Amino acid sequence: MQRTSSVSYPAALVRALRTELASAISDYSANEVPNLCSRLGLLPGDREESFKSKFKYAERRLLDKSAAELIPVAARLLEEADSYSLSEARSKLDEHGKPMVSELTRKRVVAIFNSKVLTTDDDHMAFLRRTWPLDKMPSIFADRYPDRTLEEDLVQATVRNSDWDDRDILEYVGLLTCSQRQFFRFLQEVTSPLAQSPETQADLVAAINDHIRHDGFRLTIIRRMSGSPVYEVKAAALGSPADAAISQALAAYDADTIHARWTEALDRRDTNPEGAITIARTLLEDVCKWIIIEADDEYDEKDDLPQLYKRLAKILKLAPDDHTEIVFKQILGSCQSVVEALGSLRNKISDAHSRGPRRVRPAPRHAQLAVNLSGAMATFLIDTWNARKAEQPAAAD
């Protein structure tokens, strides 16, 4: 007989949710509490019991509930009650046993803000209020000021004075200990185009993804806001070191366009192979055009990818004939073949043209090959261009 497995919840998390539920219920009037508990599926009672102690009334009806039963009770209450602490307790219990970002990863993400600011395009307090219900969170000095809120702490320490830096703020709002739901909400808000300029957004996304990928997550483009990408944390289908290295190189070269193309290609390569193949080619076209212009050369708008690459190969001295070593001639000849093949692949099986009744449908493995090759070639071209620029002063001497 097959046994049914069940999640074993930590007692501390269960107690925390039970306490927060009782506390949220006791915020209602004594007259309302019996009806509220009935709506939540808890045992009935009378107003006399409720008037004695609203908290005890709720707690007694919650004690016989298992952890699995408490979670939906909290969900129902949160549909009509606005309680950050209850939402956090419910999320922490619900998240137990699921894939999680480690404490070490959270610390590394917080450390990013030793050198980066929380927002470049928004007021600090406006950003924090959008991310946390600061006016409903207790002061960190609650033992001395029980009626004070965390919002008042922040205004005092960051607006009136400059006592806390961005890393202090993240620790005081509880980023290291909050639910994963709230942690992901922060990641999505801090990388939003409302908070970051185009120049800082892609670089910040790459830095965060470099850490959370180790735990199986990544910030993924889900839509665009006035042309700027909007990100959401999702399970990472692939998060190889090669992805991170390419991301870093492309973000350093052009965070707004080039890196955005790469990120979009990564997002699509497992879920939308045709779209990923289209973007893989567009990424290489962008890199070729950017470098050609930087080199004070020109290209024709009608030039396709192979033509653009041949023009750039002359600028960077990448043509096989520019090298005498057999091995380099072979490698560079293969690079040219890769570029031509990517152009052909895009024409045949991407979403750039009508598929027709007999058109081949690419599989995710085809998209992975195209995107990986495109990223590797783009990085090689950028690194070569940077090397050529570095050689110019030496040549002048």
C-alpha cells in the first residue's frame, strides 16, 4: 500500500501563524468576532465569550487546526483584512519545503547595495513605501516607542538625517528574514524602470541574477513599460556560469540594448524557441552595428548579418586571411560559418517569417544552441573590439 507523504512544518512557524491569526481576528470588534470566525470555518461561539477576550476566543478555535488547515484560514482572512505580519507568517509557513533562496544568497544580494543605490529614478521613501507597508510595521525601537512605526524610523534616519545607508535600510526592513514572497517583491521593485534608469537597470539585474541563479531563480522580462523591461522572479531553466559571464560582458558594453536582447533571448530559449532564435540573430546584428559605428565606419541599412559580420571582421582583423597560423585560420573560419548559419537558421525556423504548412518547428535545444552561440560570438566580438582599442595608444607611440 502506497503511503501518502506530507510536509512536516516547523513548530515555530505554526505557532507564529496561529498567533498572527488570533491577533488579526482580535482587531475586529467583539460583536464581529463570532461571525468572522464562522466565516473562516472555525467553531461557533457567542458574543459573551468574545467580549471576555477576542484574542483568546480566536486562539481556542485555532489550537485544533493543523498547519495545512491554518494556511487557507489565513488566506481567507487576508481577503478582507490588511495585515502584513499575518501575510508574512502565512507565506513563511506555506513556503516551507519548497525551493528557497538561501540566507547566504540574501546576504550577497544585500551586499550589492554597498556600491549601488536602491533607486536612481525615484524618491527613496516612495520606493520603500511601494515595497513595504512601512506605516503598518513596528518601529525597531518599539520597546521605547510602542506607538511608533518603521516609517517614522526611516524618515528620521534617512530624510531628516543621514544615519542609515541603503544596506542598513534593507536590514531594518527585514530583507534577510522576510518571506521569500516579500524578498522576490523587493527584487522586482528594485529592478523596476520606475526605480532604475536604463543604464543601471540591466547592470543591477545581471548582478542579482548572478547570485540567485545558484538557488535556481532568475529575474525574467515579463513585459515592457514604455519600452523598458519589467522583471519578475521565476524558476531558472538554465543558469550556467557561461550565461552569467556573457551577461556581465554584454551589460558592461551596453546595458540598455545589447544586454536587454541577451536577457530576452535567455528568457525565451526554453519557452519560445522561435522567438529566441530571432533575438539571437538580432543580438549579433546589434553588436556588429554598434562596433562598426564606434570604429567610425559605416554599414548599409540593407546589410544582413553575414554582410555586417564581414564588414566588422575587416575592422577587427578577424578574416581568416589576416592570420598565418593554421589553427587561428580554422577557428576564425568557423566563426564566420557560425554567423552565416545563425542567419540561415533564423530565416528558416524562427518567427521572423510565416511558418507555412510544412515549416520546421524548432525545439528548445535548437534555441539553446542558437542563443548560446550568439552570446559567445557577441562576447568575442566585444572583447576583441576592446582589445583593439587598447592597442591603439601603444601603436601611436
